[in-house]
Amino acid sequence: MSFLEELNRIVDQYHDSILVVRQQTEQRLPAHQHKKGQLLLVLGGIAYLKTGEKEYYIPSNHYIWIPQNYPHNLMYNAQDLHIINIYFPESIRDDFYNELGIYPVSKLLSEMLSFSEKWQGDFFPGDWEYEFLYTLWSLLSKENLRKFSIQLPTTDDVRLNDITSDLRKRISEPLTLEETASQFGISVRSLTRLFQTKLHISFIQYVKMLRVIRAMELIKNTNLTVTELAYEVGYSNISAFSNTFFQLTNMRPTEFKAML
């Protein structure tokens, strides 16, 4: 039995249990899904969750809710990654639990997680731990938190993946549609259409997201000033960098740093 098959067996072994898993079990596995809904908490480091359509950035002190039977796979690039997975047998029919979303860990949720920090394994109806975790789960939709919105679309188009990989490597350089089209031997019109038809996003918006994601990684892993961060991710205008960061994250770079 493969590790992926074993993981799915453990998660879905008891259809009515709430399962708490604290080991980093899902990283770098192929796309998979569970019969239970999944609360994936990132309490340290940086994680990326990939679905068939998008790649989601999950910063420290945020969680992602993954509905049941939702194909996904987890990636990361931080050594200090600290993740908690809690799998729930869904019973509340609420739009919140039917949609994948990323949210900040609130003070209330943080305190509840701290209280249950040593819990691991399956908990069943009738267990007081089950009732506590069920309450935690049901509160998620009632906090009315704003979704974190960094979502990079993905594609299986080989040519476009080569282009986006190159953009990632040269994120600190001036990146223009015209220069990129010339580098890859296609017309500006064709490249524009490629982004719109395959990724459903403009070239400029894609580059903005790449730059903000890279800035978040640098905030997490370095002590660069906001000015240094801006230059490192290709901005010569500090105000433009800060405004773009806020547009995509609802936070200024200094606020994001303080949160970490």
C-alpha cells in the first residue's frame, strides 16, 4: 500500500470521527482528496496548496478550509513549517464549508488550538474532545473573516509554464509583456491571449501576484526594510509596492511583518 493510500485510509477510516494529525503528512504528495473536510492550519513557515485550477499561498498564522472530496496537494519551501490538520465529518450545509478559502487565525481560534495542543488521533461523538473540536469547526463560518486572496492560476500548457517559471526566476528585474514575448519568440497579442485563455488573468496581474508572494517569503525569512523589499521584488516605487501589497493581502508590508 502506498503512503497516499495509507493516508486516505487513516483519514477516512471512521466516517463519524474528527481526526487530528500533527505530523507533516501531506507535503509533496500527488493530488488527492478525502471524504472529510480538512482544516489545514499553517502556524509556522510558508505553505502552498495546489488544486487543478490554482496555487494558493498560505502564510504563517493562517488556515485553509478544504471541502470534502476536493482534490489538492500541499507544497512548501520553509524548514520551520508547522502544520496541523484536522479532518471533520461534514454535517453543516453552509456555503462557507462548501468553498475552499484561506483566512487568518483569529485570537479565539488561536486560544482554542492552544487549549487542545496535545490532542492527536480520532475523537468520536460522545467524547468531550469531539464536542470541543466540533464547536471550533462550527465557529469558523461565524467569524466573518475576510478571505486571503493570493491565488495563482495554474495550467498544463507547457509553453506557458516555461514562461511563468522564467518570470519567477527574474522577479527582481523589470518584467514587461513586450520583452517577455520577444524572449520567447511570440507576439505580444499571442502572449496576452495565452494568459487570458489559459490562466484567465492578465500578464500584469500575474506578475503582481508573483512579486507580492516573493515579498512575503522575504518578510518571513529576512530582515529587509520595506524599501529593500520593494527593490528586491522589482519595484522602484515604494508607494506602488505598498499599495499593490495591500490590494492583494488587505495588509501593508509592515502589518504583515508584525503579524508574523
